[in-house]
Amino acid sequence: MGVTDPAGPVMDRDEVDRALARLGAEHEAIETSLLALQDHAGRRLLEGAELTGVTEERWAATEASITLLWAYFDAYSGALRTAREIRARRRWSSREDLVELTGLLRGESVTVPGAAAAGAPALPGPGRLSQSFSLATLVDRMNELYATGLDMVVAADAVWSALPARIDLLAAELQRTRRLAHSVGVRPGEHPAGDDLERVTRTLTRLRAEVISDPLAFWVPAQGSSAPGGGRPDTTVYDREARALDEVRREIDAVLGVRQDAEQRLIRLRDVLSRADRTLAEARTARGEVLAKIAATEVPVVSGPPTALQEQLATAAEYRRQARWHRLSPLLESLEQKAEDELQRARESLTAVTAPLAVRAELRGRLDAYKAKVARHGLAEDPLLVERYDAARRMLWSAPCDLRVAEQAVLRYQQAAAESLGGSRVPEQGGPEGR
């Protein structure tokens, strides 16, 4: 068993050389990482930014950690340099040298000033003037501090690299949309899309300022990831406003569509309303004819032309002349539906008014059809049939015509014709109202 000291068994020359090589490689790797962190764009931005909120708090702690990290590294470098100098005294190190090297390489031989050591978050116990570490412990502490600092710097840089540029692009698109909206009269207070544009503008302005001053408030760490910078920027607010702007653009496109085809739509509207007016006029004429020709029948009243729709149509034409497209768009949509409804109502009114004439025409057709059938069987001169045919015909071709009485006369003729032809009795028919 070899000679020992508080650091453990004394190392031989080969162990010392291997330890120095390993520590030298670690020193080089740590130095490279520290310089990269020092030159990291995110760190430089954090140093020069006016931070607020979560980022301000974390950056204050991270700056202290980076300062402590450099203090640890300087102490580590000094200890490694001393060990190398001792090893370089002789080609074959003496036992005294090996004992000293063992203490340096394995013992708590690295002293860090108390002011620096006090900044270490993991240091136990009360404040001290200084604290000693082994090189291995010091490497572990530097790795921890480096990972913590890099995580914060990478997260802030990722947010700054992603969100402000996207916000600026969306803001540029917002300005183009605003100019287009103004060209078609979509303005705040006059159109909902104009109000939405104002709200999106305010939100984007506020969002950009918050992202610049507090990027970590918009960072979502990756679940279960321990790698520095694991996570993604939180784009929830940005995505919501982007969707809102898309909705506004679609609304403006609809208004632009109105500007392009407004004249044709107005022409179609005038045509539909004109057909509705003509149909109502025909219904009024038919009503007078029905009242003159048909007796004991309730004939529905025909309303006049829709003056309110004509006034709205005139308003729509005025909006077109004034290029008030944002007001014309909803008015045209409403008018098109109302005009179709009005045309349908006029047609239904005409059908209802002319129903008695249709019943009379049906009775006339039925009477003549039975007369032709009787004639084909050589019974045209039958006195009873001639009498009942003449009675029914006088009623159907006289004015005013009582449809109830006329229908009964037609039924009597049908019954007589059926009996003369040797058939069965003609079934009772529904009255004119039922038909």
C-alpha cells in the first residue's frame, strides 16, 4: 500500500501525466464554451436591453452566475498552471513533487475568494472569506453554472429571433390591409372590420414591446428536457392576431367583390323587383276578373308593390355612386334575399287569386270531356243528357258563375251519362273550396 495524504494515495508519475492531460482537455473545452457564451448574440442583446419582468429577474441571477463562472475558471486555470509548473521541474518527479501534485490534482486545493464563492447558489453554510474546492468539484460547478446561463441566453435569443421578425411581417401586412380597407371605406367606427384592424394594431404594438423587454415571458420550456435552450417560443397571442387579420382580409375581399360586381347585382335586383311588381299587377287584374265572373267566392286581397324595398334599392344605388362599398355590401345581401322573397310572395298571391278561374276551367274541361264520350257512344241526342248538359254549360259560361251550383250541375250530367252508358254511379266530387 503506497504512502497517503489527505488527498488519498500518492499518485505516480504516469497517473499525474494522465490527470494533467485530462484536466488540460477539460480546461480547453471549458474555455471554448465560456468564450462562445461570452460572444453569444443573445447574451450581448441581454446586456444592452432594457429588461422587465421574468427576464429582468433571471438575467440578474444569470449575470452573477456568469461572473462566478469566470472566477471559478480563473481559479481552475491557476491551479492547473501551478500543477504543470511543478511537474515540469524535473523529468522524474520526486516524491515531494508527487505528494504536492496529488494534493493539487485530487485535494481541495483550489481557493475561491469569499465574494465570488458567496455567489454560488449551491454553497452551504454562512458566508466565508474564501472557500476551497477540488478540481473535479470545480468542474462540476462550472458545468452547472454554464448550463443554467446558456439555457437562459438561448431561450431569450430564440424568442427574439422568432417573434419580433414575425410580428414585423404581420404589422407590414396589417398596414397594407389598412390602406386597402380605407380605399373601400372600411374605417374604425364605421365598419366592424375597421374596428378589428385597430384592435390588432394595438395588440401587435403591445406584443412587440413585451417580447423585446421580457422574452422569457414568451418561452415554453420543453417537458422532460434537460438540454440548455430546450423549448419553443410561445406564439399564442401572435397566432390569434394573425387569424383575426385573415378574417379582416376576407371581409375586405368581400367588399372589393361588391365594388366589382355592384352594377350587375343592382340590375338583377331591379329585374327581380320588376317581375314581382308585374306579377302583383297581374294578380290585381285577375282579382277584378274573378270578382266579376265568379260569384259567392272569397278572393284574397292583393297587396301593393313593396315601396320599402324600392327605397332600399335607391339607397343602394346611392351608396354605389358615393363609393361607400362597406355599406353597400351588407345592404345588397339583404336586398337580394328580400327581393326573392317578394317575387315568391307575388307568385303565391297570383295563384291564390286565380284559383276560382282554375276551378271553373277544370269544370268546363270535365263537362266537355263527358259530352265527347257520350257522343262516341251515339247518345248525343239523348233528351236527359242534352238537358243536363245545357244547364251545366249555361252556369259555367255565365257571369258571375256560382261554382258550387255549377259543380253540382256538372255532377248531375256525369251521373246521367254514366247511367246511360250502363256504368256505375259517379262518385261525389269535392267542392270548389276543397279543390
